[in-house]
Amino acid sequence: MRVIETRIPNVFILEVDGRKFLVTRSEYPPHYGERKFNGFKEWRLSRSKLGVLVERGIKIKIERDWKILYLGAASGTTVSHLADIADRGVIYAVEYAPRPFIGLLRLARERKNVIPLLRNAELPESYNGIVERVDLIYQDIAQKNQIEIFEENARFFLRDGGYGIIMVKAKSMDSTADPRKIYSEVMERLENNFRIINSVDLEPYHKDHIAIEVGYR
Amino acid sequence: MKVWYGEIKDDEFRRKFDLDVRNERPLDFDLVGFAIENSVFSDRDEYYETLRELAIKNEERRMKEILRSEDMFIISLIRAYDDALKCVNLLSERLYDIKSLGYEDEESPPVAWLEDRIESLKKLRKELEGELEEKMLAVAPNLTRVAGHMIGARLIERAGGLKRLAMLPSSKIQVIGAERALYRALSRGKRGKPPKHGIIYQHPLVRTLGRRVRGKMARYLAGKISLAVRLDYFSGRIDDELEMGLKKRFHDLKGGSG
Ligand SMILES: C[S@@+](CC[C@H](N)C(=O)[O-])C[C@H]1O[C@@H](n2cnc3c(N)ncnc32)[C@H](O)[C@@H]1O
């Protein structure tokens, strides 16, 4: 077994019997059926868009002591790896659907750095007074008005110079238009308040999805 | 202003833990620093540990409230659907009576009125069913995949909620909706045949099988439904394999029954 470092803390590439796995360093049990290799957990790219972004070696930055606001946490698949990465930080995980929230609660009971919030990301005022200013807002909510939602949450919670990762699903913005056209409209809108750092196509793992990285002012 | 660990009023701070906050404007102070300065917590570790524990407790309570009200909503929907169906049937019968007396709508406005309302009730039924399907997929995705949204909703309705359905053994699930038949069988003593026609006998994979293997399929389906409901109630994870096993069993039985 060979362990190769990546540019992100607590994230490694593992070579096991000639096969490569993206993994996070973790003492915790599997959360969504991912494989465990002593002291590491497989980060399944088909289940997590952030995983694909990290695997592509894109220059994203996440630090161990970061405060993170995660919008659209679902049952905590990606949050579980982020919690491994930001092991000295805090993740505020917002999800509004009660079903997947069951899984998120299970994760939060296990991890000291995950704070689960059953709230609607469209109403940041309903968690303003719980969530502090953060270093990163990560958004994966697949909603038509998600950019507006991101802007509002940034206004409430993103520190100056903070960082954003937005997952955009073309189909949920407009089910008929050309994805490329949608993406460029989204970028244009984001440029009003943010600096675009990068945008990455998530094919073939996540069809018609891109990830956009932005900096705040 | 209310934050999760207290209230700030006229520069005065009162400590009180409550996650039900609402502040329309971004805060202009450091939420964590302020709490420690005011000795609400001795350090950051204590701050986050307290918040996390409170959040788990508070959000779990709210989650359960939402889930509870959602399956009750499903029960109301399926009942409204049945009510609409009943109305359609009653009015159609009456319309038939009137028409068989020789009246047509040119000469009798009530005929046209009735036809019109029956149509709109049929539309209502379709709309309710659409809503029901959406709610079922959200509240009980595994049950919906295995049993379908109508049968699934009827099972929830008869059991009195998702939780109660999740607690039933599959032998009980198999006979839900056949209670009257069961009662009759029991009162006839040993010679009464056990009932066979619970709600799940309406399932296409049971209904379309030969009579000799129908019972076997129903027992198998009840087992799958029981697993599906428990998954829905306790974990929320979606298991695609449940549905596949069902089709295989159906084809095996179909082959066997000739
Ligand atoms: C694609 S899933 C997220 C998957 C997750 N990020 C992961 O990788 O593990 C999108 C989630 O966003 C949630 N969502 C959508 N709109 C939301 C809103 N306004 N507020 C909170 N959550 C929302 C949905 O309920 C769903 O669970």
C-alpha cells in the first residue's frame, strides 16, 4: 500500500494492489458504504462532487481549522469527508429535507466538528445567530434560484476574502436550455459580487454538472 | 437581538439557550468571541460542544415533528382521493338513472350540470393522486418503489402512520385491509380459511399471478414491504435491490404456475 499526499490536508491517494483510491484520513466508521483501509476512508467520486474536484487536482484550498457553511448537506456523504479534512474546524451543515437529515444527524453524533441544521437555505435569517462568519461556503442544492441563495448566504456569513464552491446542475436551472449557455449566465451573475477562480466540468461522474470556485471581493 | 446562547437588549446581555433565532440583518460582531467575553463559555471547545449537542437535540425534535405531520398528510390525501372516487360513483349512478328516464342534456340542464361536475371530480382525483405520488416518494421512497404510491399510501392509512407500519411484522402487513375477512375466518373456527385478500393483493405482481402461487407472492411482497418501510422510517437510505428481488420472484413463480 502506497500513500501519496495531495495538496489538501488529510486527503491522500492510496495505491492498493495496483488500484488507486482517493481517501481521507479518518478514524471513523464508514458513513455511506465506502471502503475502509486502516486509518483511511475511500472517497467515492460517483457519490460526491467535491471528491471529483479534489481528484482532478484542481487548485482548491481547504484548511484543517476552517469554519465551513455547507448548504444542501443531504445525508452527509460529502460532509463526512469534509469533516475529516477540517478536523480542527467546524462545519455548519444545512439541509431542509427531513428524510436525508436522519443520516446527517447520525454523522453529527459521531463527529465533534459537525453542527446539523434542519433549515431552509433560502432563509439565512433563520440561522443567523447560530452560524458565525465562515471561511468557506459550499453549496450543492440543485435549485433554480441557487445563485441568489448563495449570494444571500455570503452576505450573511462569508468573511471578507472568504471562499465559495458552488455546484451547478444545468437541468435544475433550466431543463431545456444548452448547459453551456446556463453556465455562462451563472458566471456572469456571480461576477457581480465575486471573483471567479475556476470552473470545472464534473463529467463523467456527474452529468451536466459544473463546480464553480469563487472568492469574496 | 436573539442569538442561540442569549439575548442582547439595550446593550444588556441575558444568557438563554434557544436555537429558534431570527435576525434579519447580518451580525456586526463576532458571535463566538462575544460569548466567551461574556463568560457564557470558558473556551471555544466548550462553545462548539454545547452548540453541537443542542443542535442535535433541537433539530431532531423538529425533524420528527415534520415527519409525523407528513404521513398524516398522506393519510388525508388518500382519504380525499377515495372520497372523490365515491362521489364520482354516486353521481354517475344518479346521472344514469336520469338518462334512463329519457332525459338528455339539451332538454334538462341538470344532466349537463352533473356531467360537468363528474368530469371535474375525476380531474380532482388525478390531481390528488399526483400529489400523493410526490409526497410518498419524499416520505417513504422505498415503500413507494416496492408497493407503488397508491398501495403504499393505503397501507400507511390502515396502519395509522408510517411508524406503526414499520412496527408491524410482515405477516400482519400481508393481511392489512382484510381484517373483516380475518374476523369472519376466526369466528368460523378451525374450518374457516385464512383470509387472502389484503390490500397488497391489488399489487400487479400479485394480482396477475395464478391462484395457486398468489399467496406465495403476497407473502414475499409483504416481507419486502416490511423491509422497505423500516428503511424509510429508520434510515432514509434508498435501496434499489428491493425492487429487483421482487421482479425475479414474480418471474420464478409465473414460470412455476404454468
Ligand atoms: C444533490 S443533494 C446534495 C448532496 C450532498 N451535497 C452530498 O454530496 O453529499 C441536494 C440537497 O439539497 C437539499 N436542498 C435543496 N434546496 C434546499 C434549500 N433551499 N435548503 C436546504 N437544503 C436544500 C435537498 O434536500 C438535497 O438533499
